[in-house]
Amino acid sequence: MERQRSMRLQALEQGHLSEICALATQSLPQEHLCPEDLEHGIFRDPHPDPEASITAWKKDRIVGFLNGAFRPSSEGPDRALIKLFAVHPDFHRQGVGTALIQAFEARARERGADGIRVGSIGHLYFASGVAPRYTEAILFLNKLGYEKAGESFYLGVDLSQPIPRYEEQESQLSREQILIQRPTKEQKEEVCQWILNAFGPGWSHETSLGFLNDPVTVWIARARGRVAGFAASRATGRVYFGPTGVGEEHRRQGIGRILVSRCMEDLQRDGQSMAWIPTGWGRIAYYHQAVGARVARIFWPFDKRWEDISTS
């Protein structure tokens, strides 16, 4: 208790990025986070809540942080998620992590959420859960009432190797008046509106971030002049692919794999050695066949619901 009394919590601010990046490097060495990643994931969130991201201080030093967020739901209360949290190794088992999570749980209750997901809900997340290698974090969450809620994957694409090109398929599509293009910044509204209508606001927002890059890191398919599919890279993070989707009437024509390939080439030209593709079990074979992606990391999301606590 004395250790917790000597600690204070305050909102995470943009000026803290360098310090929390250094902390994350020590606490989460496999994530290779940089200030750009943190700024992107925290301060470009589509539904910002300044009280959802918290730092823990001892004297004049940040010893832990938590990045939380909320996602509106048309089917009920807001959904709360913890996108990222870390405690400096020198301050483990001193109540820092507990204080951060309890503070976010209090905010989630204020917002009317019926529970919390640790990992991803929808879009713009750092990881889709907790990597099993962080065993202490898994045990810590379980102790606080969080339960494993599935499994997801990061596929890795080795960008030191040639990326498959689908020139023959692309020529066939061209004969059918389906063209693969890199849109201009001026076409952002058109493309993102199509994605909004076809796939929802999450993917539309994430893809809009790809239009901030120079050159734009989005590729689209146009069928007879109209957007029919899309793919983005460096939209959800420096080395990440996605989101991507093809309109229903144009699926199974090879459009998706051409778009994936173009995005991989963009990352390759950007000097990246590896690309990450967050996905679920059902898409592993597709990406393996399209660009040689292999399962590289596994993540476990965790859930805690207030109703589960009240009935246990």
C-alpha cells in the first residue's frame, strides 16, 4: 500500500512519447515500438478519450503506462479495450500495473461499457492480444479476472525475397476493364467513402491514414471506373499490411492477391525487411499462397465482463 501511495497517475500526453517508448523497449522487447508507432496508435485513434490513456509516475519518472480506447457499438454499450500496457521491469510487483488497469476499469464503467477486451476490437490496435511469451502478463491479467478469449496471428512476409507478381492475371483483368491503381491524395474521399459503405468505419479510418504517406500507401482496383477493391500498408503501423477488401461482385478474380503484392512491394521499397499481416485462422492459407506469408507470432486476447464477476 505504501508503494501505491507514493505513485501518481495522470493522463498520457504527446510529450511523454519518447519516455514511454524507452519503457516499452525494456518491457516489450519483441514489439520494436518507436515514437512514431506510439503516436500513430494512440493519438490517431478514431475515437479519442483523453482519460483512457494513463501514465504511472514515481517522483519525476514514468514507471508504467496504459493506452485504452472505446469503440461505439450500435448493438449496446461502448466496447472498451486496452490496446497496450507496460510496466518498467524495475517496478514489477509494486502495484503499478494493478493501479493502471483499475483506473481504466473505472473509466470504462463511467462510459457504460459492460467489460474490457485486452487486444483488438475492430481497428487501429498495437496487437490483437497478449503474446504468450509474456507469461507474467498473462498470469497478471488472469489474477485480475481477465480470461483468454481466443487466438489470432501475425503472419510475416520476408521482404528480402522477391515478391510474387501477377502480371498475367493483371493483364486479364485489364481486358475486363478492371485496373489496379495507386490513388492520388485527391481521391481519398472517394476511396474511403466506398470502404465505409462496403466494410464500415473502422477500415475506412485506417485506410485514410495511408493517404497521409508520400507516396500514398493504398492500392485500389477500379472496375469500369468505379472502386471495386482496396489494400493499404503503413496505415496501421510502419511495417503492417491492411486493411484490405474486395467488393462482393468482384471476388475470386485474383484482385486481392494483386493488391497484397503491390503493398508488399511498397514496404520493400521503404526499406523494411519484414511485413506483418494481422489475421485469423481462416486467412492463413490465402496469404501464404499470395505472398509466401508464414505464421510468425500468436496472440491471445483477454476479456473481463462485469456480469461474469457479479454471477461468479
